[in-house]
Amino acid sequence: MSVDAISNDPFIRNFLARLPLEFRDTFSVPQLVALKEAALGRREWGTHPMDVRHSLKFWRWHYYFVFVAGRNRRDMTRREENLAHVLGLAAVATLLMVPSLLGYLVLSKLGVWDLFQSMLA
């Protein structure tokens, strides 16, 4: 990164503005880049299968939301793994129960369920 590019960076400008005058010119470009990365992280999210970003305006105020989803590539703790398994099982159970319940309700409403019961009796 060049001297001009790093000196125009908003994070670096704000950082240097908070320092005493005698220290502002003592940092080299690699040091400033390292400070920025340490403070903000690399922020290399990459691309996601689902990336929704939108803003909404209500009168004078603007609100934004970001929804990002994709495969988790981080190392998880044992507790996080257990929670992920429980949530996965709950999702599968929901995906199985909702269509079954809807099917039962539709068959009951149409009277088809009564036909099955009369055939079994």
C-alpha cells in the first residue's frame, strides 16, 4: 500500500488524529497497515451463497440490514457442535412435521380422512 493510499484511509486518519502530534509521523506504512488489520481484522468474508443487503427509509431515518449465509468453515467448540446438531435435528423434524400436518388438515377439510376411517372400521 502506498503512502498516499494509507494516509487517505479513514481509519488511519482517525487513528492518527487521536495521537499526540509528536507520534503522528513516526509510523511507517507497514506499521500503519498492521495496526489497521489488527484493529479491524482482515474482513475477507469472501462470497456467500446468500448475501442480501438492503436499506429502508422511514421519514428522516435510514435503516439497513444485511443477511449473509453460507457454509460455516470455522472451527467450532464442542458446545457449538452440539448446538448445531440439535438445531439441524429440529429443522429436519420441522420439515417433516409441517407437510404432514398440512396434508392432514387438507384431507380432513375435503372429507377424505373420513373415507379412510370408514374403510378401516
